[in-house]
Amino acid sequence: MYSVHCAGISHFDPDASRRSATANLARLLIVVSTGALLAACAQSPSRQVSFRHDRTSSGTNPRVALATRHTTVATHNRAGETPTSSHGIASFYTEGTQTASGEKFDTHELTAAHPTLPFGTRLRVTNVATGKSVTVRVNDRGPYVAGRVVDVSYSAAESLGMVGKGVANVKLDVVR
């Protein structure tokens, strides 16, 4: 490889070729390792942690964050079928500024947080004790309290008649 000096005289530098190859190899290693790290991040399971008020807990710390899994009641005849119905405990929440879907949280909208259903899914939530029901749109993740299957907005909780108690036994039906 040739190099040019200030005097305008060029000469052959055998080490320049080696340095160039080393620099290229270093760049390649950086690109490959960055790609590997990004791929590992994309494949690692992540959970959004949300702190919500637990109305049933007794103790000095009224905030808890526990992970829960959605359990379906519907039986499936075919593998891969989407669950359409389930039962469990619902709660409501009024805190937060942004949902997991990126929307601004609004307590006056009929929305819900569900651990697994896709954003935009319409759910009919029925209070088993009163028979009252409301259709909500999933736009958030949660609930993160053991035993709960859905968190609804304050408006939805009012429609279900569960604001005073804070929780209700509900049936969930996927509308679409």
C-alpha cells in the first residue's frame, strides 16, 4: 500500500495493508456482536411491570406487582384455536399516563388491560353476580395481581357495578 506524506513523496508501506485489514476485521466484529446482542434482546421474554393499587391486600404497602397468567375455561377441540371465553376476577385501575399499546390512558374510555390478548381485541366483560356487562377494547397489559384475569378502566367498572367493591367475578367473551 502506498501513502503520501506532506512533501508529496510517496513510498510503499507494508504495514498499512495489515493495519487496514485489522481495522476492517475490528469493524466486522463490532457489527456482528451488535447484531447478536440485538437478536438476543428480541428473543428474550420481557414483561412489563405495572404497579397498581390492590384493594384486597392488608398491610402497609398498598401497591403490589405480581405476575399472573390468563387461564381459559373454554375447551378446545383443535390445536391453535384462540380462546373465546374465560372466567376470573376483574379489577379496575385509574392510574397511569400511557398504556402498553402506546395510547394515552383515559379512565373515561371503555378499555381494559389483559395479559395475552392482542391490542384492539374487543371483550365483553360480564359481572357474574349482577349480570351487567360491558364491551371493552384491550389496549394495555396486566393485571399483575395473582388471581386476576383483566383490569378494566374506571368507566367500564362503573358499568359493571364494581367500583364500590373494587373487584368482581367476571366472565370474558371475545367479541372480535
